[in-house]
Amino acid sequence: MAVLTIDVGTSVIKSVVFDDRGRETALSRIGTDVLRPRPGWAEQDMDAVWDAVVRTVRGALSQLGPGGEPVRLLSFTAQGDGCWLVDAAGRPTGPAVLWSDGRAAELLTRWAADGVLERAYRRNGSLTCSGMPNAVIGWLAAHDPGRLERSRTALTAAGWLFLRLTGVTAIDASDASAPFLDHATGGYDPEIVDLFGTGPYARLLPRVLGEHERLAEITSHAATELGLPAGLPVVMAPYDIAATALGTGVTDPGQACAVLGTTLCTETVTTAVDTSGEPCGITIAHGAPGRVLRAFPTLSGTEVLDWASRLLGVQGPAALGELAFATEPGPGGPAFLPYLSPAGERAPFLDPRARGTFWGLSLDHTPAHLARAVFEGLSLVVRDCLAASGTRVHELRLCGGGAASDRWCRLIADVTGVPTARSADTELGAKGAFLTGLVVSGAEKSLRDAAAAHVRMRSRWEPDPGRAAHYDELYASFTAWRAAARSLGWSPATATAGVPEAPRV
């Protein structure tokens, strides 16, 4: 049985066809534009996203040829959070506001000061950031209430795609997890809704689908647009970071994955929602009984490598890696805090004022030292997120564009002290959608069984004891330098430009 999958990422949309052994047999991908009409804003044209989906699906189908196995199932995943508002006719009322949008930073500061962020975290284990729907709705209520009045439903990217494919207006439990989900009931927590002042706009919240409600038939109109058979079953899989964890085979406690992409998202599987400790990260419904996903999606990821490449005058991240790994780790090198997003940082801590910093520079340092510090800084963020999860892990599975670098995968093993592994597949979000589709359609009994049958790893790295000891010391310095930078307002610009105090939760 051929399964068509769609992965609606922030910067790239992909359609992938898998055969009945879980092998990729066709792939089509198209880049998308993130619109930044004002500093700190991040938006997308919703119709342009759908048009890109149509083009990638048709591109993938064209690769199958006339004698190819017919597609029997469509399963998809998409970027999470954000606010994709539609009216009563299912049409966008404006551009989608993305997960990386920072316009609601001052609102988060107020919620932090009032204790709202912590009270919500103590109920469901998720810490709100400025790109979540509660924050976007709150900002719109203050600055563009007319748009909320014109809107019927606040969808996510996956909800928008499900609506266009099937005509069903709904949200998956993984997408609903942050900020409003009650993990015990599988529905919205009224107290969290009221905490964020969303009560007057609760009508915008879409129905949360149960595990057995995520399958519907494609509409005749969508089937015609995509070139698919009428009545094809369509499955809404968990949103991209959760689907990616599944795609790497991370289904049981003790397993973890890190997505080295636009976000550095480190995820661990646990058996219960933990609301103790310092509020950080998010807790996501994982699609299996007794399993939740603790996830730490940062706001700065591989875009930092693009920035560093421009800064140092090299041709992209691959060349940056060649420069970086020409040097050896050791004392006396510079260190780097990689918090470069204009929206600050959200994992494993929340601070809209967070900014990046090089520490310990001297005349002895070369561009190679700076390049290595950038890779080390991003790797230390992965370690920081593993520590914040409070979970002991025995293997860290790596994916995303950055995982193509053997030397970065090895560095992460040394920095974290945890063996790392890389999947034989290249499209892990799509693979997670494939596995979910098999389970929801009844072709596999469980996600664990589906992963065991269809997920294969191809490369592994063990931590080097000597280097791991060095990075233990560097990590202690890294956290101390971050605390110092935070106490000073991160930078002179943010300290003096009237930016509100950072949230302390």
C-alpha cells in the first residue's frame, strides 16, 4: 500500500510517498516565504501554503509513474502553534501568525509578572510563548479586534490543511496541548482558557479530535486539485515536532530526539505530565496510552549557522562546519550564547529579551575558533534542554538538516555525554505521519509496533570520555555566563531601549 504524506514546515513544504515497507519512493519539496512586515513579526499567506501543498503532491505523484502502486492513504503533519484564523466560510481573515512571531512579547511579560504563566504551567506542563494562540489572540484583542470579530475559528497549520482536504474544522490533541489542553480529559481546560483572558474568544477554539477521530475522507474538490482518488482516507497526524519524534522511532521512556532544524527541538518521552520544577518547555499528547512528550522547541536553530556563515564570509553551513572542525576543543576558546531570534528564547527558558553573545574573545582567536564556538553553543543548548527535561535518556536520535553533518552529530554526543544516532530516513516528520497513518487506519496495532517495523538507524556515535569531561566544564560555564548576561539585560541595547523586564516564572 502506497501512503502519501505531507509535511507543512515553516520554510519548506514536502510531499513524500512511502511503500508498504516504509521506504521513501517519491519526494517533492517547495520552499515557502515567511513574511516579516514589522520587526519581530512572522506570518505566512495561508492560500500560498495550500498552493504549495498542491504543487508538491502533484510533483510526488508524477514520480510514481503509470505502473506505480496506487495511493491508498494520505497522512500529514505541519508546523505547530501559531494562529491561522478563518471565517465561517473557511476562508482566511488575514495572514497566518506563526509560532516564531514575537509581537506578543509585552503581553507575556505581563502574564509572567501576574503569575499567569506559572499557574497555567502547573495545570498542564506547558509554558506559553509569544507565538502560541492564546498570546496571538490576546494581542489581536488589544490591537486588531476587528479581525477576531470576522473570524470563526483559530486553526493551526494542520487544522488549515485538514479543512482544505476534508472540510472538517478541528485540531489534533498534540496541537491543542499548549496552551489549553487538559491531558486527563483530552479537552480544553476551562481554567487555563480563563487564565489567559481567552474566555470571550473561546468560540474560536476548534474541536479537539480524539485518537479515533483523526481520519476523514478527502473532498471531491480537493481530490481533483491534488490529482488523488475521490474518497481517499486522510489522517491528521501529530504536529511536526511530535511527528518527527515518532519518525525517529522515539516512542518509549528513555528515548529522546533532537531536531537540528529551524528550531533545535529536543524531546523526551515520559509516562506522566510533570508540572513540578521551574516552568519550561511544553508537554504534548503523544498518541499512545501512558505516554506524553516533553519538548523544548527553541526559537534559534540552524538559522544561527546561516548567520554565522554570513558573518565569517563562508559559503553556507557546510563550509562553516569545515572551518569549525579544523580546530580542536580545549580551554581558552571563545564560547557562544546562540540566542539570536528577535523574539528572544522560549526553551529551556522563556525570555523575549534573550540575545546572543560571544564570551572570552582575544586577539589569539581566529574565524575557525568562532565557527567552532557557534556549533558548540548550539550543542550546549541541546544538553541544556535534556537537563531541563529531568529525564534520563540512553540514546539521542538526531534529525533535521543539521544531522547531515557527521561531525556535528559526534560533537553532540561529546557535549551531552549521550550516544547519538541518525535515522536512515531523510524526511522524519513525514515518516511520523506515515506511522500514525498506519495505526489510525488499522494497518498497525500501535505506534511502537509501527516504529519497530519501519524505522531504521544508519549511523551511531559514542561520546569520547576526554571530550565529554571538557564539555562538562564548558556547560557549567555556559549556564553561568547565561545567568550573567540575563542579569545585565542581555545586551546594552535591550538594557536601555525600554524593553520590559524579562519574564521570571
